Amino acid sequence: MAFCSEVEDVISMSLTVVAFLLEKYGVDPKQIGRLEVGSETVIDKSKSIKTFIMQIFEASGNTDIEGVDSTNACYGGTAALFNCVNWVESASWDGRYGLVVCTDSAVYAEGPARPTGGAAAIALLIGPDAPIAFESKLRGSHMAHAYDFYKPNLASEYPVVDGKLSQTCYLTALDTCYKYFCHKFEKFEGKQFSVDDAEYFVFHSPYNKLVQKSFARLIFNDFVRSASSVDETAKENLSPFAALTGDESYQSRDLEKVSQQVAKPIYDAKVQPTTLVPKQVGNMYTASLYAALVSLIHSKHSTLNHKRVVLFSYGSGLTSTMFSLRLHEGKHPFSLLNMANIMDIDGKLKSRHEFIPEKFIETLKLMEHRYGANDFVTSKDCSLLTPGTYYLTEVDTMYRRFYSKKPKEALCGNGEVANGL
């Protein structure tokens, strides 16, 4: 799992991924016309993360950028993405790119949930003729009121979690979104949808076991809706559970076990290629779903042309959507191959720094002390950071946050010279 050191936070990570995206793809900051951020990590109850990122664009003279932050647990990134896509598809579009940032630090109080945390930021560029295209009419959402995971204590960044309820809410939302998605597919495509109609499925990934359960639910849903959509072995194994009510099916350990066994070979082909980054980095909240999509591009970029990818986004409380993408090879610099090369997932994972659990706990205790605090200076130790990374240097007496960017060669807070490429 990943975690932020005392010099990084969701703002510094956002600044870093935006700067890297603009640089690596040769995008002029003036070409950005909308910037949307999805996050559930609260730094300020009024000032958006988007306004911090504007420092990059102000430097180029571009302040004509619409959009703000979207917040609802892990779903905020998807809301931000839909806002940008809808803008590009609308009469309001001015011909420039949209930019989406998903950024979160997932931390928990002491207990069994703490090792499931993670931290990440992902930036997505939105524009016409993209290699990753939306099938905009193929979208099913489910929104409801639930207390499965929430953060009512504004003096702490730790959530209140009802683990059992949260899993049930997730699977209920999945089933409902899939039902609506299938209805839309049948309406616009003129035929029934099953998992055979998409090459890959990407899920919000709090932990991988839930992803496995989720895909197995889709297989079970296909069987219940139309037994002919699954093979004879699946029919035979799933038939004893056909009469279960929805609530009964969520509580049935036997169904869970059998459906995962039935789904295993299909899961290995259609879902496993999406799981690398979430399994290595942990729960990234808003970035989790898109880290799974990144994993797919990393592992299968050479064979994704014309492939349909179905994604399921979930945020506790609750908000959820299932939607569809069509992937194409694309043209440089926005080809899938170039994306895979620029993202360099293997290189990033190999460049991680390992810490003992005691160091992790020590860092969380420091963050607890600093949460909502003012008038402190960080160590400014950027020795472990990649050149070009932004980091927090100070929070002054007025709670204003200040950030610096690590240059290619920098004298860091620990006195060491850190050389970049």
C-alpha cells in the first residue's frame, strides 16, 4: 500500500500529476478550458483543490478555466469526469481540453481497516477524437441514502465505517447499475447484454476480494435474467440459487463461493488485467477506478483496439454508475502505446520506497497532530521524491499552505543533493 509522507498531500499530488501530464504530452496550459477535481480528502471546507492547481495555469496567463471540485466518497472523480465529458460534448465547449484530477489519501484509525489504505492522484485529459471514447448512452446509475462509510468528524480525517453494510451497499449498487445499464444497451443496441458483450470490466477497488465478488455477481445476474447467456456448467452450478431474493443472495456464502468458482476463468481474462495497480498501491478512493483502467492500458495496450470496456464506479453514502468506453489505438502523442510508455507502471512500482510498519504509524500520528493545524514547517525533505514532484513546505499562522517543486537537481531538507534525469 502507498501513503503520503509528511511533505505530501492531495494538493501536492494533484499539482504533480497535472504538471507531468502537460509536460509529457506537450500540452500548452492555455489549451485547458475546464478543470474538475474529484476528492474526498478534505483540506479546506471552502477553498477547492482546483484553486491550488490554478497556480500552474496562472503562470502561463490562463485563468479562463471552468470547473471546481466534486465530492462524494470515492465517486467524486467519476462525477468530475462526467462533467468534463459533458462539457466537451455540449454547446458550451470552446474547443479546448478538459482536465480531470482524482486525488485522495485513504487513511484509517487503528484497526483492521488501516492496512487497506492507499494514496494516489491521477490526471485525465478530455478532448475530441480520443483513443478512449465514451459510449455516452450506455450508462446506468444508482443513488441512495446509506450510512455505510462517512466522515462526520471534521476534526479527523478518519472515516466511520460499517464494513458489512458497505459491502452490501456496494453489491446492491452494482446489481442496480447493471440492470439499468443492460436496459440502456437493449434499448440502443437492440439486443440483450451479457458479460460476453464487453472485453474487459473495471471496478472500483477498495480491495481485490470485492472485485472478484463483483464480477461473479454480474455472471449471476446474467444467469437470473437469461439462463441461456451462461454455459451449461454455470447453469448447473447456479440453479440452486435461482430463487433467492436479492437480500438473501447478498448473505449467501454458498452463492458467493459457487459464483466466484464459475466466474474464475472469465475473471482471469476480463478483469485480472485491470488489478495490478490497485493491488500494489491499495485503496485510492477517487483514483481507484482509474488506476484499474491504467493497469489495463499498461498490460494490454497493444490489443485494445476497438475493444469495449465497462466500468463500475462506487462512492459510499451512496452514489454509483456503470458506464462504457470504446478503446482505439489512437495517434501520437495520445496513442495507447505512448500512454503506456509515459505512465511506465513497472518503473513507478519498482521505484517505490519500502518502510517498516512503525514508520507508517509514526507518520500517521504526525498527520493526526497536523490535521487542521496551522503555523508549522515541514522537514522539506524531498530526497525520496522524483524530480518535478511538488511538496508541502509550510502552513502559516493564517492556515495558508505553501508548496515547492523539486527541480532536476535540488538540495533537499536533509542536506543531500538529489539528482534527476
